[in-house]
Amino acid sequence: MESNFDAGQTEQVLSPWVTLVTRRVQFPESPQVQEFHSLKLADYAAVLAVTTDGRIPLVRQYRPAQQRFTLELPSGLLDPAEEPALAAARELWEETGWRSAAPLEPLGCLLPDSGRLENHIWGFWAEQVSPDTANSWQAEPGLEILCVSPRELQALILDGRFDHALHVAVIGLALTRGLFSFGPAAN
């Protein structure tokens, strides 16, 4: 049973992408009001896509927060009032130049960090993706596309080179739903 512990909140806009939220909470067992902080961020979508030849497109880009290059699924922030599936399809095209002939299949909506972040990640599955030759596409500056086999993706996860936890979670959702496999078990 949920209870209302709300004793008010304030918001401080830090940038167009981040708002610091200070919530005052009073728990029934405590006479004092406590302050908790979280960050309000835009939701984002990530897509596990498989090309017509069975490879998975990944993007490699420099992430200032980590001070290094990372490997990730095609992903990005939702624009205001944008549907998650449309954002996922848009990001797949913007980052790789590829599209799926079929609608993207939703894998689920996850909380990136329920204690500190107020946003969601929307995971999607796309198969039989191929280059969109009808539209002019240019790679985003600083973004490199890599296509790997399912086995190579598994190795990248296991050795820590693909370490974006939320994107590993999206892959886990696809595995759990039976949509994706790394292939037959190695002997």
C-alpha cells in the first residue's frame, strides 16, 4: 500500500538537460521532515537492432562523464511529447543510417536509478534493419558505427568493453523475451 509522504519540493534547473529536485519527505514513523535529492532528466530510448545479415550495430563515442569512449546501442533522448518508439526509430536512423522495415517491438520501460534519477529508459527490438538508401544520411561527428555478431557482442559484454548497464539490461530484456540469442552455447 502506497502512502503520501510528500511535504513539498523545489526544483533548480541546472541546464536544458538536468534539473535538481529537492523533495521534502515525512515518513509516518518520524516527526522530522527529511530532504532527498534527485535529478530530473529526459526519458530516453535504446534499440537492440539486428541487420539483415545478423549483425548488431553499436555506436562508439566519447562520453565526457566517463572521460573515455564507450560502446552503446543506438539510443538517445526523447524530444518533448515524443513517443518512445518514434524516438528509438529516429535514433537508430540518426546514429546508423538504418531503418527497420517493421515497427520496433517494445521490450520494456526501466528505471535507470530509482534512488537518484527520475527518468526512464525505453528498450526496443528491431530486426532486419538495413541502410535507408532513400534518404541522405551522414554520420554524427565523433560517432563511429561498429557491427558485431551476437557472439562478439557477448564477448564485449563479458570482458567489460560493452559496459553500459542500461543497454546490457535492454539486451537482457530481448534475451528474456526470446527475441534474441547469442547463439548456441560454446563447448
